[in-house]
Amino acid sequence: MPPPDDGPGGLTSSGYRTSLTLLERLQANEADAWERLVRLYRPLVAYWCGRWNVTGADADDVIQELFQTAAVKLPELRRDRPGDTFRGWLRGITRNLLLAHARRTARQPRGAGGTEAALRMREVVEPEPPDDPDPASEVNELYRQALEQVRGEFEERTWRAFVRTAVDGRNAAEAAAELGLSAAAVRQAKSRVLRRLREELGELID
């Protein structure tokens, strides 16, 4: 018997209660919710670090500190003004941590590699503005990560119908002919997955 698709207040096949969004579970400080958030946002945060020329172990340290800081500051999150988004809030925290990292690096004694380090710092102190839009490829990666979060909650046929229409761009009739479904069933499958995505992650991926 295939795993049930989501229903109001029920448990998904992954064991998550659908009446709670991921943001609500984060606010309740559930460990598995933070694990899901890290999987969702880590690639984008790593990209932000890269724009400041912070990579490798340094980037790993910043990313770890970011999610620790986010856990402490989450009660301060406000979304009551136009343009307020979770992504923008997280990006602001990342920027502050990267500025702190740049200041720490600048204070370190210059050794044999001092010239190279100084050149890197000149690149770091004037980063891309924090409100620059992320490249489409990076935002698409965020959505891909978000879809992976809910994929296991749907039977394969439902998921394939969603992918054919929402990702591959085929119309319902084309997808229906390929999958042996009715066009109405394909539209319903697409709607079901998108609704689930909005229910759990909509507040986090704006």
C-alpha cells in the first residue's frame, strides 16, 4: 500500500505532523526541524560565503555559527513589513558573521603568507551588496532542496506527474498520456505537491 499523501493534521509517511510548518517546528526548537533547515539552506549559505571569498574550513565555521546564531535569534524574526522574508533575515545574519570573520582575519599577524592574505582581505572588505538578488541558479537550488524535503511523502506516480508539469513544463494532457493518468489526476497531483510545499516550507523559501 503506497504511503498516504498529506492530510490536515495527519502524519506523513516520513512521520512529520502536517499541521505544523517547518518554521513552527523550528520555533519549538525541534532538533529534526533544524536538521531539515540546514539541509535546505546550507548550499545557498555556502554560496553567500563564496561571494566574500570565504571558502573551505572558514566557510564551514561561518555556516555552523550561522545556524547556531539563528537558533538563538529566531524569536526576533519579524515578517510584518513588506519585503520581510526568512531568506533575507538569514542573509543578514550571514553578512554580520562574515564581517566579523573579516575583522578577525585582518587582526591576525601577517606571516610568510601575509601578502596573499592581505590581497584576499581587500577583496573581502568590499563584498557584493547584501540586497543583490541571488542568481536564478542559486534560488533554483533552494527550491530543489525544498522539494527534496517533501518528496518522500508522495507515491511515485503522484511525484512523476508533478515533475512532468511543474518542473519539465509539460501540460496536463501530455503528462497524462505519458503516465497513463487522466489530465484531471495530473493537475490534482501537481496541486497536492505544491500545497504541501507551501504548508511546510512556504514561510522559509518566500
